[in-house]
Amino acid sequence: MTTPAPQKSDEFALLAEAVAVANVPTLLLCLIQLTGDMKWMGDRYKPTREMGLGDNDSGGLPEDVQLEVRESALAAIVAEREGAPVAIPEPDPELLVKMLAFAMDEHVPPEYGRFTASQLGEKPIETAPIAVPEGFRVLVIGAGVSGLCAAVHLQAAQIPFKVIERNRDVGGVWLENQYPGAGVDTPNHLYSFSFLKADWSMFFALRDDIHGYLSQVADTFELRKYIDFETSVERAEYREASQDWEVMVRTADGTVETHVANIVISGAGIFNPAVFPNIDGLDSFEGPSFHTSRWPDDLDITGKRVAVIGNGASCMQIGPEIQHDVDSLTIFQRSNHWAAPFEQFRRSVPEPLRYLLREVPIYQAWYRVKLGWTFNDRVHPTLQKDPNWEHPDRSLNVANDRHRAFFTNHIKEELGDRQDLFEKVLPTYPPFGKRMLMDNGWYRMLTNPKVELVDNHIASVDAAGVVTEDGERYDADVLVIATGFDVLRFINTYETVGRGGKTLRDAWEDDNAKAYLGTVVPEFPNLFTLYGPNLQPGHGGSLINVIEMQMRYIISLITQMSEQGLGSVEVRPEVQEAYNKGVDDAHEQMVWTHPGMSSYYRNDDGRIVVNSPYRNVDFFEWTSSANLDDFETAPSR
């Protein structure tokens, strides 16, 4: 039995209920575009700046002004749904910048016009079919976020392709990581593809919803028929004579197969394999012991003494989630971290607002843009070192010092009457020096009598627990390894051999990966790395957006290869060298090279390998199209 479509009166009631709880700055943006009336950018309606990462739903406006905006927005939305034309169908870049600056109550540089237009809501894949030569084929490695994005674009371009996936299903890290509390720390309305929105039930989705969304992508675009599941890539070698890649894979039953492709796109990601600490006796623990990425499905921690080694992002999600179920929770901290207030944590999207986001595209579009500004480049200028700053030991500049004061006060407030924990948890390095985590109740959890944070180094593990260097013993029933992944060694789950027999491991000096635009590497023709070196938007932003920009660049290259009859493209060494010098020089001026701290961003020589020093808007411009002058090219043989 199908549900009848709502009548107009019912629809109006649903819209009215939704607009009554909608975000006022977003409604103002909708009003400007729908009506074309610039009065909505007047002083009476000007929102006040949100200091944190919240949505600023009221805009800081008086109640009577909010009501006026809501009533006018409802009328404009209803009129548009009844056939009234949108007054400004495609705002020009200059107007987009003015609108965003008005809604956010802060300066937005003029170069954000085109970037904002690209983010304005759900868009179909714009890739036109590419007339590749007969027999031309692309092999994609991995069916996580990167691999699925590549598959959608290749399908739209009508390029023959196959995806190799080692797991039983799509999803990558969102399939593998199923520990309690696993979720995203970027708003999921932003952590989603531009070509497929979702009806999210929460503002920050948990693992099951994210994996469900990625499954939806695979199903909506019918991608599973292109994927070989439970198949692992073992070796990929470029064959110069035939201008193609020979890729050896192993199937679930152990059979070795060989694929040949003109182009290989690596979507293997960086959050694998898992890293285990070098602790004496780690393998001797007799109870359940496992890495967070391999949390057992049948594990019951109720009433158990649980010990967690590591206190980074995964531990921060696990700890608050299990604290009330366990008998005790002991967390072994190697270094402390900053955590930002997280007012949207576990907050459900109200049903009326879900209706608005689902049924009114212009509202969803502007809400996404507004989130993008808050979580993308907004903080980037504050992460630059001020050479004249008088407190370089604690912060980078005036703004970064204000951030330090803000986050420090948050810690004190959350700890309440347990200020004895303050020195143990307060970082000495500047905010954002390591990955900025979202406080999902971490500090409040530390005040739970069941929870103990240990900052003495671990000496050994034995059959029944953990012993620290000061001789203290901590008995445990369950041992959780929360020490992250081998993120510095990009593309490390299979061997990659380029032109002349050079391996990526040698080219990248093991843990010193470099690539032009994080995407292409000299001596490795026709190989593209999604989520490659120096591409993580450490200052903020959606990785999904970065990967979409990479795919636009790759499609541009394939298009030019086909139009000009090229068999290979290989980035020039001098182009990569100049680009990576710029990367390193920019990093020297930023927080991640601040002395006195270590992080997974930096290799053994102190070079930043993971994070990008550039703004998202810069990468958008650089990847808008590929310049063949940057490449050594050869005609098809």
C-alpha cells in the first residue's frame, strides 16, 4: 500500500512547521535568491557572528525579526513550489560572496565566489561522455569514499572500468570501523557527495548511517556490478612498451588473477593498515585484545575492566560511549589533545527540518554552503605563525591565543569540581597543532569515578593487565588498542612499480610521500592517487569535497588524452618539485611545524606529509582543469 501524496494544505502545514525551526541565516540566503529583494541584506536582518562551530540558528536576531524572516521565507518557498520563478536563478560570484559574508557576519574573500557556486547544493555529474579508444580501461583500487567517487565519474563519462575491493562490501573505513561511538566529526550534510544528498537523521552521523549512505551511493548508481569484492591488489606494475598497468590481484579463494588497464586510480586511502604499539608482552594478554578497527561483533564489555591504549580520535569516541557499561575504564595517554565544544553531538535533526532539507532544494543548498564556510577555510588565517608574536611557546598569533583561551575555559567548565585533572589534560602546544577533536563528553567522562586517565608511559603488558614505568599495575579484562593507522606510508597495502622498475616506496623514501596536487607522481605514468600526500584538510573541510575536486582534475586529463590521442601522461619532475617546495614552505609558516610536539601528520624528519597547507578554495582553482604543459606526454602506440 502506497502512502498518498500530501495535499496542498498538508504540505503548507509541513512547510510552516519546518520553517518555524529552520536556521534563520539560511532562510535569509534563500529569501535573497528567491525574491531578489536586497532589503534582506539590510542592517535590520544582519545576523551576528557565531563564535563556535554551531549553526547559529537564531542568527542572534530579535524574536520579532526572526518571525518576520520566517514568515517571509515561508511565503517565498510556497510561491516557488507553486511555480513562481526564482528571482536570481544563478547568483553571480560577486553576489554569492556578499550573501555569504552577510549571513556569516564576517569577511569572505572575493575568490570564494566560484567555489561557493560549486558547492551550492546537489548537482548532477557534469562529466560528458568521453570517446576513449577501443579497449581503453580504468582500474580503481578500493570501494570506499574515494573509489565510489571515481566510479560515479567514470560511469558518467562512459569509460570502461572495474573496481577492486578487498572487503565484502563498499565503505572502506566506514565498513571496517564498527567500534562503539564511531562517527564523523564533519557535519554529514557537508560530508556527502555533491551528486547525492541524503535524508540524514543526525547533524553528525554515526558509523551505521555513513556506511548506509555509501551503500546508497553504490545502489543509486548501480556500481556493485563493476566491483570485484573480497579481492586484494598485491602488485601493480607499469609497462612502458604497451603504456598500461598490469595489476595482480588475489581473490577470496586464493586465486591469482591479472588485470590490465590504461589507467589506475588508487582509492585505497590512508587509514590502513592498523598500527600496533611496540610494547613488551603485548601479545601475552589473555583476554580479548584487538585494534579499534577490528572491534569484535560479539564483544560484551558490560561489567568488564576495560583498558585502552591511546587517547586519540577513536578513543575519544569509544570512551564516553562505554563508560557507564563497564566496571572500570583505564585510558593510557601518550599525549593530550585539544577538543572543541560540540553542541551538535548526538543531536537529531528535527523531523520538520528533515522535511525542509529533503523537499526544498534551495534551503538544503544554502545550508550546505553555510556549513562549508564554518568548517572549511574559516580558521585557516589563524593557523599562520606571527614572527612578532611574544608567546610562541603557547600559541601562534593573537587569534590563535584567543582560541587557546576559549578551549582552555571549556576544559575547566567541563571538568567541574575535578580541576585536579586540568594539568593532565591541558595541551602545551597551540590549538590545531594536532588534529582538532570534537568534545563529545570526553572531559565530563574523565570525572566519572569509573574512569582513570593514566599519563605514565607503559612499560609492559602481561596476561592480566598493563604495567607502567612507575611500577603501577592496572588489571584488565579487555585490552583495546587505539593507536591509529600507518598514515604516513601512502599506498602501502600493495607494491606499486613505475617506469624503469622504481617502486613508490623508493620514490617516496618510505614515509616521505610527495605528489603534484596530491594526485600524480613522476615516473608513474597514468597513475592517480585519491586522498594522496598533503591533501588532508587539517584546518577544516570535507575530505569528500577534496576527492570530488581530484576526480574533476583526473577526468580533465583523460578527456585531453582521448582528444589528443595520448597513451601516457606523466607529471614533469620540476613541476612536482616546485609544487612540493611550495607545500613545505607554506607548512613552515603554519601550526603543524610548531616545535615541541609530534603528530601523525609528520614523518621522522619532521616533514608534514598528510595535511595540506592550502585553503580549499585554492585547491578548487588548481584542479578546475588539467594543464598538459605540466606533463610529459606520449602518443598512443
